[in-house]
Amino acid sequence: SLGDVLGRYAGAARAYEADIVVRICADRPLVAPEAIDLAVTTYQREKPDLAFNHIADGESHWPRGFGAEVLAAEQLYWLDENAVSQPHREHVTLYMWDRRADFKIIPVPCPGEIDPGYAGVALDVDRPADLEKLRELCHGLEPASSATTIMQRWRASRFAGSIDVS
């Protein structure tokens, strides 16, 4: 079904015989390869149920928009079998987040050159205004610009110091 995103993820993981699944949201045009590499490396080193750097958490202030969630395909299959409510089928890892105390979920440390120093910086696209903000922020940058380069630009922009809780 259209709303069964979890089922589609599990089906794709099975079809490609995945060991590890990296979940990246489609509303993030600035996904950064170095952020994904850090998430996968942290996952492999720490062996949690879920490692993430798609949002800020605790002392890790990742701007929304660069990162991902990483989990074992076996964990994904378990979720597919056990998560039955519509919100848990529509949002791949929501079951885990709703029961965070039952899972080992760890934030990936955010490098200082990317960390804005506080939570709430959003570089994803949920509304037309978000897209306009990113167009202004990234104007003139190369498509392969790093998260570090984008955050240098952000720090020098009119957006620095603002929190976007959209």
C-alpha cells in the first residue's frame, strides 16, 4: 500500500540482500556523503540498533538535512513484522523512536566544522519557503559542496542564529 513505507523498505532490503540499511529522507537535498560515512562508521563501531545524524540530539547538533539513520537489515525486518499501527508503517523507524528506551539508539557526534552550536537548524525542505532559503544559501556553490562548506556559508548568512522548528 502507498502508506506502507516500512514494508517497501523491508522489501527493498530483502530484494538486494542488504546487511545494513541507510535511510535518507527525500526532503533533504543537501545530504552530505561525509555525514553518511560518519553515520555508517559510527553504526559499525558502536553496533547500536539505530545510529542517526539526520536530527540534533543531546550534545550532537546536526542541522536537519545532511544525515541519515543507519540500522541492520535484520532490525528492519523485525520492525516490518512488529510495527502494525499506520504511523509506524508510514515512518520507517518511528516504532523505535516511540520506544526509545527499548532500543539502543545513538546520535553520531557532529564535527565542529558542521555543528552550529545549538539544535534547531533546518536545511531540509518541508515548505516552499524552505526551498527559497536553501536556494539563497547555496547560490553559487558547486553541487558537490561539502556540509562543511555549506555550514561556512550558513554561518556567514542572514540565517545564522535562527532556529527553524518546522
